[in-house]
Amino acid sequence: MNEKASGNVPFTKDEMLEELKGILYCQASQVALVCNPEMAVVFFGVNVDDWHDSAKTDDLAQVDLKRFDVTRNLDVAYDYAFQTGAYWIYGMDEDIEVAAFGRGVNPWSFEGSLSPYLYDDSKARHVVDMALGRYKLEQGDDLSVRELALLASMTEAAVRNSLSKEGIETRGKPAKVSAETALTWLQGRRGFIQTRKEETVVQNRILHAKVAFGHYPFNEALAALVRSEQIDLAEVARKATVDASDIERILGGEEYNLDLEMLRRIGEALEIDAPHFVGVAVENAIRRKHHKSQPSAD
């Protein structure tokens, strides 16, 4: 990515994901403590010499974030929070999972280091809380002062001062304001980015498919896309001039026809990026054949 932070985006997605590696290290080190070091390696994907020690740069550099579903959630949450990239993908499922991640982060590592998620300037926590606040705004739920501060690009102290000056009463502990009041107040703040209108169904589907294909097995990603977008497979087969069984074999994780023209027609009928679909389909088929050709461990 290597994008530069600018405007109302105080840090890049890459910077947030680098921090995520340290958060995951703390989670893994707790697995080493509660279970055993071998299971920690299974979870983390990196063979750490000593889980009693703090995270080392070399170990973190080896972490493959694609192994973790939370990477996809934070990726989507970042775009939604700052209204950049594929901001329209974030929905109820993502909101539930992002909130659960935030609540479940281990605060300390095995050796006693505080998780980066609990640093005052945590980028991952910034994104989580900001995305949750934006979604509450859309759903009509009360927002906390912290959520208002993040959405307005202000400090919490400045928000409290502003609410007090404008005679806006908060309720509960921690202090919250209604979504209606929050939206009116936010619209008067220079740093607030209004939640944009959802893109067309086709554009949404294209980005949704690319994200899914990048993080999940090909057939599972395609099946999830079909479910979430309520795609009529019979209609897809008709448009692509293929037998429904050809599509069913792909969805079932079976071997399928590697006719590039046929795959292109299926991609177009699904109304996603056809060249990308064909490329992923071919790569998946080749990997399956390579796996089958490997000698059995027995």
C-alpha cells in the first residue's frame, strides 16, 4: 500500500496493520502461557525463540497477516472509519466482529508488556472505535464522547468543552449523546467526514469479491458472495451459457473446467471483475492439482 497519511486520515492502513502484528504477538504469548509454546506457534505462524521475552522486530516481520481474519475486518473498518477506499463494504457482520475483537484483546503479553492496542495512540483502537461510532450514527444508537472525538478529529477534552458550551447534555456513564444530537453537532465540525452514500450494487460486489478472494479459499469466498449478494445461480448460468453444474462444482470445491472463456463468462455474469475472477480460479485449480500430486505422508 505505502500510502501517505493526509487530511483527515492521521495514519496509513499499513501503519495500523504493523501495529496489529504486535497486538497478535501479545495474544500468542498468552496462548503460550495458558496452553503451551507449540500452540502459540500454530496460532502466530512464527517460531518465536522465547515467549517470555518481548516481541522482536525480526519475529514481527515474519508475521503473515493474511492468516488472520481480523486483518480483513480492520482493513474494511479503516476504509469505513475514514470514508476512503472500499468504504461501503462495512456492515452489520463487520461491526459485530470488529466490536468483539476490541473487547477481546489481551491487555498484556506473557512477559508483562502492555498490548499496543491499549497505547494512548493505538492506531488499531482508533479505527475500531471510530468505525463503531460511525455505525452507531447510521443505526441511531447513542455515541460516546470518545466516538464523537474520533469522528470530529478533536480531543475528548475539546468535545466535552464544546458540548458544555452548546448546552448539550450527556447521559449515562460513560457519557453519551443520542445519534440525532451527535449528527447535528458533528455536522458543525470542520473535521467531520459525512458518511457517504452506498455505491452501486455492482461496484460493491466487485470490491466485496476481491476482498473475499484475497482472504478465503476460492470456493468458500464465492459461496459467501453468492449468499450475501443473493445471487441467482440459475440466472448466472443462463447469462454465462454454461450448465449450472459447472458453477456448482466450483462452489463445492470440486475439480472444474479450466476453460478460460467459460470462466470469463461466469465472472461477467456474476457482475464482478471477470479477469480477476479468472486469475483466481486458475490459481486455485493449479494449487489443487499440485497438492494432489504431492506424495502422501503415509
